[in-house]
Amino acid sequence: MQSAQWCKNTLGLYEVMLKKYNPELDITSQITISGYPRFWKDLFVFNGEKYFVTSQWYERHRAAFVEWAKQFDCNQHE
């Protein structure tokens, strides 16, 4: 989810879905791409690491995300 190519191929996103937080940089510079905020300011913590989540996520991306997430559904019976 931190790879632009993976996000494009798998989810149809034009930016990475997750961007690792760097405590040495100010938040505004980390959430901004080409002068526009592309990530939410709130941090998401996963496995003890902090990440910004893209704000460029829309309903049209849902189906691809659900399809990808199915592989982690432990209750899925085929």
C-alpha cells in the first residue's frame, strides 16, 4: 500500500494509499503533493508504525479494495 505501482494496479489509485509518518518532518509537507493535500492529517497506527492515509479514496475504488481484501477473510468458505 506504500507502492504507487501496486496501488495503481490493484486499487486504481493515482497515489499511494499509505505514507509512512516521519517525525522529523512537519505534517503539512508530508501530506502535500504538488501543492495539494493528498493525505488526511490524522495518523493511522499499524504494527506500531504511524501512517498517513490517502484522502484521494472514492467510491469507485471500493470494488477493487473489497476484491483485494477477500484474500484475508478467514471466514470465507469456497
